[in-house]
Amino acid sequence: MMANVNESRVHEARFTSFGATFMGPLLSFFSRNLVNNSPVNTPLYFLAREGYWLEKAYTHYLCGANLQRESHYLLASRAFLFKILFSDSRSYAYSLKSDFSGSFYDLIRTRFLLSDAQIKHIFAQDIRQQQVSLPEGRQKIIKVLCEHTSRIEEIISPSKHAYLLYLDSMGVSQQDKLHIVDLGYSGTIQSLLGILLDKDTHGHYLISSNPGEHVIENHNATMQGYLKENVKIGDGYLPLDRSMFLECLLTAPFGQFRGIRLNTFDLSKFDFYYGRKVASQRYFHELEQVMVGALDYCEHTAKNDVIFSVEELEMLLNSYMSKPNMIPHAVRHIFDIDDDVTGNGTVNALQFFGLA
């Protein structure tokens, strides 16, 4: 028994040490930039799921710097926003953007989170069985969706109504400009929230593929990347090309946010629904040990005014993301991530990049 306890403590020390050296500098860098580049009296909304730890890091940094700012963790996901904006043609530029080849039924089921019964209620069998492809068949698909707007609206309205009430309860609706925080990259969720709320938005990202001032459906959307801007996946910028490493660790204890309803017994409360858990969520107690080290380090840097440059952070990330054996064996099993929107299923970052 004593051997097991000692072994457990050794593992915990490895987890926290890894968190401090790998994630600590990144979280400190990001938090410092948020403090220096966001309005003092305006709340920051950290988007699920990466925002779960980003927000905790931000509050630890504020504590270390002896500062007071308002922040919230906000449930959102591309797939869920695709669903509640399914009857809004302004969203199709985003929801029908990624490549797809298969049946119309599978597109609607996987891309918009609709159930079998809901799809059958909206679309006739001949439509459901049609083979479609994106981007080639986008206009044909849009035409079909526009012909079924009223039925789509009937299906999605309960979720949409509940989500808008949830946003209102979080103070989102009261913001003149919504300031959101996420890891990156193209600003899709920011754009969709702007469409949903008819509101100006400002996105604070570690990496922004599409920085600057944009006008999206008559509202301003500012996108800002603090580590790197104007890079896209495949351009050779390793922290983005291998961002899966960060996404594995920066995840909430739940799966992808997939739905919301008003509580049956108390209409002032909400019931939330999530997708399946991946490894880092099944072993969340171990991930917490990793992040304890990162958060403590983040607070330490704020207290002692330790500053990391872009070049220093890039050098650190490049080492961990490109060299074998930089990731301790004790934590390797939590480097799984799901990618349901693009249909890649569950992927292990270390195996994917040949570092396992």
C-alpha cells in the first residue's frame, strides 16, 4: 500500500512539473496579453472547451498581479451554433464551409447535431438519401434548406430559446461589444455568436488566422492573435499545425457542448448536454495535476513580473511539438482529442505526429 502511495506521489510530481514547464509559460504569456489588451471594466468570456483552463489561468494571473477583472466560462461549440442557426442562411457560409462527401442525411446528422427523428420530420426520404458534396454542391444544399426553413425553425427553436436565455443569464446580452477568448484560430464561433446576437465582437486569440477588423452581417468583428497572426494550418507554423497538443490539455471535464434545455422543475435553471469524453476527460484527475503546475507557475510569473517573449514561447512550443520523448510517458495517454465537425473521430496527437 505504501509503495502505491509513493508511486502516486511521484506521478503527481511528474504531472505538475510537466504542466509548469510546458503549459505554464504559454498560459502566463496569454494571460498577460489579455490583461494588457482588454478593457478594464468589460468582462471576458472564455469559450468552451479550451476556455475552461484559459479562464482559470487568467484568474490566477490576476491574483498574482493583484488585479481585479471580470471573466466567465461560456459554453459554446461550432456544432451547437450550427444547429441553432440552422434556419438562418447567414450561418451557411460557416456551417457549409468544410469539405463533405456522403448522403444528405449524414451531413445534417453530423454537421448540425440533429437526431434521426428530427431529420425525418424535416426532410422527405428522397432528399435524405441524396448524395451531396461540399464545396461543389453548396448552392444546391442551401436551396433545399431554404425550402424547409419553417420546419427547421420548429425543431431548433427550443434549443435556441434556452441558449439565448443562458447567454442573458451570463450577462452576454448586456454587452455593447462581446469580448471573447479562445485558443484560435479562424474566429468561426466568434462570427456565429455575432450573427446570433446581432452584436459587435472582439476575439482575443493565442493564434489568429484571420486578424484585423471585419464586417460580418453588418456588425464589426475584431480578431487579434497574441502569439501569431496571418497563419493557417499547413503554412508550416508548428504551434498551429500541431495545436492538437494544446487542445488535448486545454479541455474541460465534459465532452463537446451539444445541447441545452430549460430545467423541467425550475425554469430559471438549465440542463446541459455533452458529447462523448476523450482520454484527457476520462483521466481528468491526472490532467488536473498537470494544470495545477501550470496555474501555480502562471500566478508566480505575475507576482514576480516574469515576462516571456514571442520568440521564447515559440522555441519552447517547437521543442515539445517536434522532438520525441519531450512528453513524459506518464501523461501520454491523455493526448487524445475528438474532431467531430470534420469527421476525423478521436486522434492521438503523439501518434498522429509520429512522436509516440
